[in-house]
Amino acid sequence: MTSLILPAEDGGIKKYELRAPAHWTRPDAPLMARRAYAAAHVVPAVTADNTPGAPAMLDWDSTLGYRHELWSYGLGVADAMDTAQRGMGLDWPATRDLIKRSASEAAAVVASAGPALAGKSVRDLIAAGAGTDQLDPLSVPAGKAGVEAVLNAYREQITVVEGSGAKVILMASRALARVAAGPEDYLHVYSTLLREVREPVVLHWLGAMFDPALTGYWGSDEVPAATATFLDLIRDHADKVDGVKVSLLDAQHEVSLRAVLPQGVRLYTGDDFNYPELIDGDGTRQSDALLGIFAAIYPAASAALQAYDAGDPVRARAVLDSTRDLGLHVFNAPTYYYKTGIAFLSWLNGKQPGFQMVSGLQNGRSVLHLSKTFELADRAGLLQNPDLAAARMSGWLTVNGVSA
């Protein structure tokens, strides 16, 4: 049994013995019962200047290899999202390149699809965020001119995503949150874009716990009022809305919203706390998934979805529940640093050469927090090679001053 020394919450150290890894199987047919996208992170080049404000330079082999890993488990990839550090170090030039490269890889996978992806389209495999982060929100003028600047920034990014063949995810805009005078400005921008897009898109409502700059999105600090505006938009343009991704970490709000969406509009849960019950559903409706936590638990997520397809919802729910503690920990406050935990698990599992992140975000969590991440991933059977994970963890702890 592999063991190592970990820091204890009382300030001391403890001996920890790893469990045997779980046996996760890749699907032998497309996943059908739920539509699922894992929001993937990015891996920087280890020799790049990964400091705040430096241009993002990615390790393309590792970054794209991680997307192939997710696809191999039957999951779609949501790319260029907040998980990929949009607004937290991944600049627009690197984002544009990421969208094009990931979509090109997805097209190649579709062309040579194995049984797990048979019949899937590029849009099933890859959805990508279109936002306005090429703008500096502080430099956008107030009033109508600012709203039009936001609209044109969205158009520029939508052109890139549509040109790549990926599904468009309309991300929330810091610039729009800053310049919008009220719900009417949100409706003007989004209605214009929905009339112009070629194919249905995913609307992304990201809560302030993920990005404080988005406080008051949809024109109100009150969730019921913001939801009313959101629903007005969807009902007026239901033919152009594939689904909505709601990241408010409020399960009851999601259930209520799910019940009143127009026919054919999916609800992709973005609730990384309550995803097991939301995906499982209430017997009448269930949520699909577009989740950052799925990038960390993808073998288990795939196993759960395979169980739903096999007509075994009890096992499916049990598998999802087995990952809940890890999800709660990775996404605990301050929630916007959840990306650090996802990159850490990727490194522990040998999917990237170093524990580095664009803009130095690997320092977004403490030694104690990441040690707990290691434990919870082990308990969930998500350390795929325990010896490698233990060796990397021990070395990292030694560098950070933790020793027996």
C-alpha cells in the first residue's frame, strides 16, 4: 500500500495511506441519457513567463491531449471558458488560438470516431466561449457607445467560434456588466446576437461567486428580477438557444428555472456543488451538464452517464455522490480559484509535466487546501496511478516545506 506524509489541519503532519485506484471504463457507445460537456483547463509551457500580466504561452501537446482524454470518455469539451482562465490570465490571442486548435482536433476525432463517439458532430464534441475580454472594461465608454463596443466585441469572438465549427457559448461580459444601464441594454445586446448567429448557442449565466465583476448581471442584484429578464430573452429567441448554463450554486433556482424553459431548450447545470441531484433529476426533468468539476472527475462522470444509459440510475447517482465531497472542496470559497484544484489533479495524474498555471494561478490555493484535494481525489478513486500521484505529491510538499 502506497503511503506518504501529509500536513494535518492542526498544524502537524500525518501518515496517509492511499486506496487502490478505482476501475473506470471508457464507454463503448455514445452517451445518450444526458448531454455533458467538461469545461477544460489549459496547461502553460513550463518555461514560459507564467506571471500575472504576461502573455499566455500554452503547452499545446498537454492542453490538447487533455481534451482527447475527455473525449475518450465520451464527454464533450467546453473550451475557452472560465475554467480555461478566461479573465484570469488567458488573453484573447491565446484564446483565439485555443478555440481554433481544439475545434480542429475535434473535427479529426469526429472523422475517425470510435464507438464511444459514433454519430457525434463537432458541435457535440466542442463548444467554446465567446465573450468580450479583448476589451478592457475600464476603458469602455459609458452609455450607448459602450454598449455598441460590447456588441462588436461579441461579434468578433462569435466569428472565431463559428468559423472553427464549435458550438457558441455566449459568456457573461464584465464590460457589459459595467456599462449596461439596466435590463434593456442586456436584452438589446443578446437579442441582436441571437438574431445574427448561424446556429443555436448556449447562454451562460455566471454568478458573482465565480467572478465578482459580474455582480448585477441581467440588470439586477435580485435573482428573481434577473431571472425574469433572462427568461424573456430565451422565450423570444428559443429557436436560437440550444440551452442555458446556470452557475449560481443554487439548486432550487435551477430546478425552478428548468421547469419553465421553452420546449427544446436544455438546462446545462453549472452547479459544481449540487450536480449529483440536478443531473439525476426529479423524476420529471433532469439537467444536462456543462461543468468545471467534470474536468477533474471525468472517469467517474462518464461511468455515471454510462449507468444512466444502461438503465441503472441508482448506480449512476451513487457514482456522482461519491465525488461530491471533492467538488465541494475544489469549489469552496473563494470559488474563482477552483481552477487551481483542477490543474493540480491533472498534474498528479500525469496529464501535464508541471504544476504550473497561466498567470501563476497555481498559487491560488494553500498547501493545506491542495493536500485535502489529494485526499478527497484518492477517496473518490480518481488518482489513476497512486504511485505517481504520491511521488509528485511528496516532492511538491517537500519543496513547500512539509517533511516528516
